[in-house]
Amino acid sequence: MKLNDFYADLKYSENKTEDQLINEFYYKVFPNLKEIKTITDITLQKKGIDKILTLKNGKEIAIDEKRRRVDYGDILLEEWSNFEKKKKGWTGDPEKVTDYIVYIIQSKIYIFPYGLLQLAWRKNYYQWREEYGIKEAQNPGYVTTNVPVPTDILFEAIKKEMLQDINEPATEEPVLKEDPSITLLIKLSSKLETMSEKIDYLFNKDKKQSKRKNRADNTINMFPEEEKIINLEDRKKSA
């Protein structure tokens, strides 16, 4: 299981050169695009808005960008954003107001209509989880789980959702699974964090004591003659 490095991911996500290329890509796929606004408001980001594309007719399009450094031939669909707090991942989160998920893997860019992606997720969640399993990511203090769906399988599922039967009943929202192994993982992670904190405390404590001793030794070395006098007086008293 991979331990996520938030700061490394953040640095990767904010690479200006890459971001400029992505913005140029938006102008290419949205011919009537007028401007691009990068969102810094954390509240809007949590709702799934990283950028707002404004078209010449005034229409606004909310974009949620997902970036991945390595191409494994699949798309990670987030199941639990925070397993411990039972916070749903972005794939099925009803609070998201995203229009498009833009999934970036190196030089590849995939554009997924968010509504169709959610329909595909609802209809195929149980099967995908059974066939492709889950990938956990240990973040500081919480665990995120994802279902790695092969890209071609996801495309086909979204394509099917583009044609609907008016008589077909709506697909209910899936009940996300809670694996006991993840609960155990969280407990182990918590214990490791506690142990790490204790080790850091003891290490820093020893370090402080060592510094105090060095200061004391340095103080004595600053007054070697006085030390000799004190030692001589101690010997006389002993005699």
C-alpha cells in the first residue's frame, strides 16, 4: 500500500508549465472558451471545482482536475475519501457540483462528463470492486480507497449510459463496502503514529540533554584555571 506524500503531490499538481499546457488544451476542446479561472477557495475545491471555464456566451463550466504521475492503464475511481470518517469519495459524492472530471496522466488527458460517470459508477460499483479490487492510500491520519477500473472498461460503461431506456427504473446509489482489513489498517496506522511520536519525543529529549551537557562542558572549559583551583581545594579538604 502506498503512503501518499501530500506535499509532493501538491508540488506535482501545481507545476506551472504543465498547467499552462492544460489550459491551452481547454481552449482547443472548448472553441468558444473566453477565460479560465483557477479556484483557490478551499470550500469550492471541496465541492469539486478546481477551475471554472467561462464561454463567450457566459456559460460557466466547473472542472475538477485529477492528476496521476504513472499510467497503469486504469482510472482510479475514489470510493472512500476518508474511510475512518465514512466520507464518500469524489466518484459518488452527491455534494460535488462538477461538470467534467479532467483526468491527467502524463501527456494523456481524459474528459469525463461527471453525471454520466456517476451513473456508470452506480450501475457497476459492485462488479468493478469484485473484479478489480481496491487500492488503499495511507494519508496522515486517514485512509483513502479507490477502485482501479481499466480505461477501456470505463469508457464502455459511460458510453452505455448515453443511451437510456425511458421505462428502465433508476439505479439506486450503491452502499459502499467497509472492509475489516481497512479498519485494522487504520488501527495499526494509529499505533505506528503514536509510536513515532514517542520515538520523536525520546529522541528530542536525549538531544536536549546532550545539548545541556555540551553547554556545561563548554562552560567548564572556558574557566580551566578556576577548575584547577577548585580541584586543589577539594584535595586539601580530603586530606
